Amino acid sequence: MELNGYRIKNPEPGFYPVSWCREFGKGKVFYTSLGHREDIIDTDPCLKDRKNPVEVSKAYQSHVLGGILWALGLEPQTARTVQ
């Protein structure tokens, strides 16, 4: 596991964010580490080697679109800490 460029030899068990957003100065930052395979991004049900149902792809697209809309200021929510 790496965190901020530093290798952690024995990471503590726990929950680590795969997506986050924050307000930074006058801007906004949205990050996600999800969606690295074509079957996560593409909703084509006939996609070769699909490992996930199309519903996962649709949920991923909704996740990314929500982050983009928030970063553009088109969604009224503010970044908040979730515990």
C-alpha cells in the first residue's frame, strides 16, 4: 500500500477512501480511484469479458457525473466529512 508516495509496510486494517471531494481555496476537488476497467465504465451489455452487471456501470457513471456536477457548482451540496 502507498499513501502520499510513502510505502506503508504493514498498513493498519480499516476503511480507506476510494473517492473523495473537498473545497480547496476558491476551487473544488473531486477524486475517485474507481473505474479502471472497461466493464466498469461501459454500459454495453454485450461488452466482451464483462465481469460486472450493467447496473454497476450505470452506478459508476452516476458517481462520476455527480462529482463533476458538484465540482462545477451545478449541485448545491457542499463537501462534508463522513465518519
